[in-house]
Amino acid sequence: MIETVVALLMFVGAEIKEHRIQPSMSECLKGKRLATRNISENVEFKCIKSKAQLETNIDGSKSIKALILE
């Protein structure tokens, strides 16, 4: 299923290592601030609003299978 989501991305170098769905842009920016304070250099966080291919987990939650960057 494809939906528009707000996602918090973690970059190590130029590669996306992790992505998490966030309920809103303000929650994403809050998470970005907290993560930036507690992490070493060479790691960057970004919040984006983008289309993504989602999958449903066993517990009913959704996770990002692939980002569709346009």
C-alpha cells in the first residue's frame, strides 16, 4: 500500500540507515532534536513528507518498506 507519510530519516554518510514513521511534522522535528543531541558526528537526521510503500506488521502497526522520493 502506498501512502503519504512523515518520516524521520537517519543518514550515516550519504546512506539512509533507518527510517521511522512519525505522526506529524512537529513530532518528527522533536525527535530529530533529541536524536541530534545524543548522537556522534557523521550521523544526520532529516524529517521529510513523502510517499512510501508501507507494510503492516503482525501487531497491526505500519512500517516503511520503501520510500518513493520524487
